[in-house]
Amino acid sequence: MGADAERKERASWIDYVHDSVQLCRESIDQEHHAWDADPHYAHLVLYFCLTAIPPEQ
């Protein structure tokens, strides 16, 4: 699963970061619920990797 938040035209960097945070929260929540619902994964650990890019100069 991968999620990318495209920066909206004329969006400030702060707005872009807030949009990205919301997308991450929604994606993690959705994947976590799907993981918990599948008994085949009960013995495994779910990890997420979050990365960020620096603001444009």
C-alpha cells in the first residue's frame, strides 16, 4: 500500500503537510483494520514506513 498526497495548486506548505498527515492517518487506519480482520496475519506485526520530502526552496 502506498499513499501520495499531491500538493494542490497554490496550497501553502503547511496546508500540504496537514493534507498529507490526514491521508496518512486514513491510510494507516484502513490498513490496520484490514490487517486485524484477516486471521492469517494474527501472528505477524504490522509496520508502516513514513517518508517526507523537504519543502521546495
